[in-house]
Amino acid sequence: MTGAVQDKATGATPVVYGASDRPPRGDYSRAALDYTCPQNYAAYTSADHETYRRLYERQETLVPGHACDEFIAALPLLGAKDRIPHFDEINERLHKATGWEIVAVPGLIPEVPFFTLLANRKFPCTDWIRKPEEFDYIVEPDVFHDLFGHVPLLFNPVFADHMQEYGKGGLKAHGLDSCELLSRLYWYTIEFGLIRQADGLRAYGAGILSSPGELRHATESAEPNRLPLDVERVMRTRYKIDSYQQTYFVIDSFQELFDKTAPDFTPIYERVRQLPELAADAAD
Ligand code: HBI
Ligand code: FE
């Protein structure tokens, strides 16, 4: 993480993860000290709403047969499909369902405020949307990735509890200097996780669910490795942010995800640090 310029008004600092030549595009001067900001609804143009509508329409046709049942059941609860939804509308339903709420942020935020929000059952959603020329691929999360990819499963009670535990675990990992190891777990589960269901292999990771190409690659292609979820194996595995994943980890239920990530990771971090790292495409 490289914090660039500190904004004088709020103290909030823009963040970039991984290597990038571009500065983060969000306007961090809008953010409070906890990095949240009001959803800047008035700033959306009709072209922005149209981009959201087209992204939603394309992705909605792909989810049957590729997304997990819990995601498909909850997707309509996002509300409006033909424009960017108001976060407040979603929150009325989400808060009743699992006690979670979504809060707007200007983009990627540093780990400690990110984990603090999750630990308090608040999910940070980027409020701006990609430009039409980035329709198929965007490096940073935008409002479509955050809403469509992450929010439906926050309506599922087991997954919702898991996300809060992840936030608490992140704050602990920060104290143990182990955020990088925990980030791999986030990457291979919450962003790129697969689940085996009665009808076959399905996606629950937000990075897959919000990507038209990766939905098919992850669930159907013969190319990638698919391994049973093993926390130590995941923490040893590097990941790529600029291509489809070469390895996916598979669970049989959200309860399995919750149970396998419940133990205290302190001794696991110690052990993993003694072991060699594995490449993103390592097969076993
Ligand atoms: N900030 N807005 C936002 N969204 C993320 O997914 C996110 C973040 N900051 C940190 C972060 N993810 C990573 O550190 C995860 O590995 C936890
Ligand atoms: Fe994400």
C-alpha cells in the first residue's frame, strides 16, 4: 500500500494496492476520518446510470448455472436494475435481514479502516462507476463490483457473520503484521471463491460474480486448478490481479467457510511464514 498525498481537510489518504502507474481516481477529500462519505448521487450522469443498467443486464443473464443459489435468491434485493441504486434503499432491506449496512467510500481504503467497518457490520461500497471504455474490465472496485458482487451474500446470515469475523480477524492480523497472509484468504474466498452445490460448481466470490468472462472460466474451464479450501494452502499462495485466476479453492457450504476460518490464526501465520510461498498456478 502506498499512501500518496494526505488531504488537508480530512486527513484521509488515497490508497493503491499492487503496482499501478495511475493514482487512485476517487476524490478522497470527500471522506471523513473513517473514510466513509455520502453517496454522491447527484454526481451520476445519465451515462453512468446507463453503464450500470448495461452491466447489470449482461451479468444477470449469466448468473443462472454459474452463481450459487444464495446469491441468485438475494440478487433482486438490490432493487433498481435500470439505474445506480440509492444505498439507503438497499439498507432498509439489508439491515432488517442481517443487521448489515452499506456505506459509501471514495474507492480503495487502507486496511485498518476497511477492517474496522467490516467488524461493525458496515460494508464499504465505492460510489463511482467505471467509464464506458472500461465496460469489460476494471482494476479498482467500482459501484457495480461492490454492489452486484458483494452485497447479495450479505443477506445470507452465515456469510454475513463470516464477513464480520473477517473484519475482526483483519484488525488482529494488522497487530501481528500478517495482513498480507490474510489478504490472500480474502482474495481466494470472498473475491474468487467457488462452492459445490447440488447442481454443480458455482461461484460465490465477488470478483467472479461481477465478471462476465470469469464466471464461465471459473466454473466451466478445464484450465484452472480447483482445490478444496485449506487455510494454510491459501495463505501460501500468491495471486494475480490482472488475469483470470489459475487456482480456485472450493467449499461445500458457507458453514464450512465459517468453521475453517474460525480458529485463531496466530499459530497459522507463524507456520506459514516458515513455509515457501506457492505460485498462483501451483497445482498441489
Ligand atoms: N477498500 N474499498 C475497499 N474495498 C476493498 O475490497 C478493500 C479495501 N481496502 C483493503 C482491501 N480491500 C484489502 O486489504 C483486502 O485484502 C482486505
Ligand atoms: Fe471486491
